[in-house]
Amino acid sequence: MGASQSTAKVQDTNSDAERIRKAQHSIAAAGGGSECPLTPEQRAAAVASGDGCGSAAGGCPVGADKASINPLNNELEHPNQKPAPDQPFALPTKREKSTIPKAGTTTDTWVYPSPQMFWNAMLKKGWRWQDDSLSQKDMENIISIHNANNEEAWKEVLKWENLLHPECAEPKLKSFKGDAKNISPRARFRKLFLGYDLPFDRHDWIVDRCGVKQVQYVIDYYDGGAVDPSSKLFTILDVRPAMNDAGNIWDRMVVAYWRFKFETLGFAPNLPIPPTEGHNVAH
């Protein structure tokens, strides 16, 4: 009896995870909803269109005329937090702050859309919740995945920036753009010559390198296969500078050389050893 109950529980958990994965693919195909922190431009477009979450194709960010935005926090004065007419359950309207620093500010970070804002944005792009049979708990998990993916993507950006451009102590995110239908050349190459599946989503981020340069990063979202039953995460991120700038191309070449040297040939990287407690460093 106990074993059968345990097996049923695992099957239910896996079923929930697979349903969430299917919904994530549907959301990306529909344009991603608010699949990223909202930019001032995206919020402006939302006001112009009467939707508090935004936007144009891809969901993040878009060019638009100025609208009713609080200049102190770059938020809409009255974001759309109302339930949709056919919405089957209530959704939270609370928004979470990310850890991603916002360009143009001293200490502000980007703010993620609330689950209700996310739902409204997806509907506006043509997503049909009935097709995915989502529950309220599923939506909460999707929002958690959405936020976690952005946080992980930013960590990957920081690896590039801190390793290759340490002169900028704090790079910041200026804008997002989601475009699942725009397959990157790298993704096509991996599909044709290495046998990888195509990514189910793509984002382009513009990073402000301490006011000196704005750098485009491409983020491909791959389905990693097995879904983690606890976190529901299944996405593998491929984050790198876009090949649209000589400096970016050089950075990509440097990292490719390092990977070949250290990962393929097995050389040990010559990294500084940080001092430990009680250990005096000679000067």
C-alpha cells in the first residue's frame, strides 16, 4: 500500500512538471508574455495600449511614446492588475524585485511582473490557458521559473563581464527583448552539425558597461530534458555576447581559446589563490 501511494505521488509530480514544461513552450511560442523584467519602454507601450504589462512582439522592451510613468521608479502609475474575464482562479498581484541592477539608476534593480500581470500579457499575445490546463499552483511555478531563469542568465552575463572587463565594477541591464522565432546562427549551427534541438526561446539583453559601452547579449533557452520535480526547472541557458561588434567577437574568441586550452587539452588555469584566515600574504 505504501509503495503504491509513493509511486502515485511521483507520477503526479512528474505530470505537473511536464504540464508546466509544455506551458513554458507555449508561452515562448506566443511571444513570452512578460518573460522578463519590465523596462520603461515596455511600460510606456503598455500604457499606450491599455495593458499594464506591455507590449509589442516578443514582450520586452519596445519603442513607444512617453506615457504615464512615475519618474521616481519608472513604474506605471496604474498597472493592469485586474483578472481577465474568463480567468479560472485568482492570481497574486505582488511583484518581486530582482537582483539585476537597472541601468540609469544608482541602486535600483528590475522588478518582475506579478503573476496577474504575466497572465494578462500572455492572453494579449494569443496564449490560450485552456490548451495547457494550468492550475493556480502551476502559474506560481511558472512565475518562479521565469524569475529564476532571469537571475541565472544575469549570473552568466556577469561571468563574461567580470572575467573580460573587470574595469567595470558594476555592469547594469538596460533592456530586454524576447524573440523566440528568431533562431540565432549559433543555435542553427548546433542543430545542423552537432545534432542539438533548437532552443524553444531566445532573449536579447542590452547591458550597460559602466556608461562606456552598451553590449548586446544573446540568450538561447534549451529544453534540458528531465524536469526537476521539486524546482520544476528544466531549462539550459546559452548566454554569450552577440557577434555584432568587434569587441564582442574578440571576447568570444578569447573564451573559446580558454575553453579549448583548459577543458579540451586539460591545462590547469593559473588563478590567484585567495588568502585564508590566519594566512599572511607577503607584499
